[in-house]
Amino acid sequence: MAKKLVILDNKNFDDIKDYCDGFILGIKNLCVNFNVTFTIEEVEELVLKYSDKDIFVSLNKNMHAGDLKLLKETLITLENINIKGIFFYDISVVEYKNELNLKHDLVWNQEHLTTNFNTCNYWYDYNVLYSCLSNEIILDEIKEISSNIKGKLMLPVFGYIPMYTSYRHVVKNYLDNFKLNSDSKIHYIKKEGYTYPIVDNKEGTTVYSSFILNSLSETLELKNDISYFIFNAFLIPNDILIEVLKLYDEVNEDNKVLLEEKINKIVNNLDKGFLYKETIYKVK
């Protein structure tokens, strides 16, 4: 049965803890697409405090040569902390796991690339237990992967989707070029009637989807095939997220229409993403 993991938009764990099975924590200086990040010391404290939860950490940054020393030290330190696993983007994490014989499970999390079971199975052969699937594949492809994978799956099912991440400071460069001032941590761009949230911080720039992904009713039937469903709280107030998590626990295959109706009453700007939009470009 799938468990619920939450990526928090703040550090109010006590508000959410009773409605989820665990958390994903971005590690400071070694992750992207996290509105709040944590030091190793903070992670250790949270693991002890919430020992009944599955806590994963994310090292999903595209590592540079200057990051490798800190990355290696972090992975070695994490060996003594009872986390559930480690999300990664850069292959250096896999290299260190196998080179140092590290114990923690890895989660392949290359976002736009986790689109087929063959590559999931390739990484499984390199001691990567989990694959976190892309939000850019259709529902039938998710089902196909779940039926043919060697390892275990995770799937983002609710929240804004990171569409684009760059090491460049796109917003900051724009503001500097036109000599503009802004203290906002979240910026927005409007294009063709849609509004996209943008975060420009120390690690670069991330552009998020103009909508909140809601694939909850579609993925109900996959509860026994997916290990974890991921709820991203970015820009979503805690009280709204709690209501969504509670509703998801109450709904089953027989009354999933009710889930849709209730969520639409408490959350605006919902969309199904690519669940029903087949890819028009194919590699021959």
C-alpha cells in the first residue's frame, strides 16, 4: 500500500505529521527545487523526533567539481542517521554509494528522464532501489512501468511541478540588468494567459508549472504498485494540504468522484498535467 511523503514549504512538521507517513528533506547546498532546506544536524534531530516517520533526504543537485568533497562528507555522515533513503540526480551519488559500500537506499530522481522501466531497471542493477517517476508521462505509461520494474516506485501526485531548473540566476540577472529592486522570494511570469512561479536562489533558477498537479483519483488504483506518493506543499498553505491528505485517506475506487468534487472545492488551479496527453514526438 502506497505511503504519503510530503515536501514541506516551511518547517512546521507538527502541523502535518499526523496526516502523512514521512517527509523529503532537501539538504542545504546540495539540493534544488526546495523552498526550505536543512542542515545535517537538523536532519538528525528530525529523524530522532519523528522516528515513526519515513524520512528521505534529497541531494538532487547537478553536482559540480566543487561540490564533491561536501557531497562525500555528507553521505558518510548520513550513514549514522536512520533515514529511509536518498534522492539523487547526479551519478556521483551512485558512484560514492558503491565505492564506499554505503547502506542507505537511493532514489533515482532525474525528473524529466525517469520515463521508462528499462532505465529504472538499469539503475536497479547499480544498487538504486527506487525510481521517482516523471510527471511528463501518461497514466498508461505509469501503469506499464509499475508492471515491469525490478525495484520500487515513487510518484508525485499533488503540487506544483518543477518545469525548468538552471544554474544561471535568470531573475537576478534581469533585475540587475534593468537596475530593478525586489525583495520577493517568489517571482511570477505571465505568458499566454498562464502564470508561472519562479524561484531564484543560491542554487540557480527554477520555474514551476502554472497549475497544481492533481492526479489523486487516477492513481488510487496504483496504491498497491507504488511505494510512495509525493505531495509537494510549495505555495500551498498547510491547512489546505492537510485537507487534501485527509480526503485522500477517506476515498477509495468506489467513490473517487467524490474525491475530485471535494478537492475542487478547497483547491483552485488544479490540472491533470500530462496524464492524458500523449507524447507527439517519438525516438525512432
